[in-house]
Amino acid sequence: MTILLLLIPLSLMLLGAAVWAFIWAVRKGQFDDLDTPALDILREDPPPASQEPPADAD
């Protein structure tokens, strides 16, 4: 039963840290654009630049 004297304050501190991290992420703009990163994977890659083989130095 005395372990509750340790676990309750510890859980409240962890809750406070989680709430602080969430507020920090919202203020830094982490949740501003949730759609574009998911659509980036569907975009075509630009074609690779043509690379000519090096000329022989014979």
C-alpha cells in the first residue's frame, strides 16, 4: 500500500511530461500538415540525369 505513495506522484509526473511534449509539438507545428507527407511517397521521382561513360584515355 505504501508503494502508492511513490507510484501516484511518479505517474502524475509522467502525465505532466506527456502533456508538455504534446503542447511543445503543437506549438512547433508538428501537426500542421498531416496529408502531404503521406502523399509524398506516391509522387514520381525525377528521371536520373544521363551519365555518359568516361572517354577512353588510350
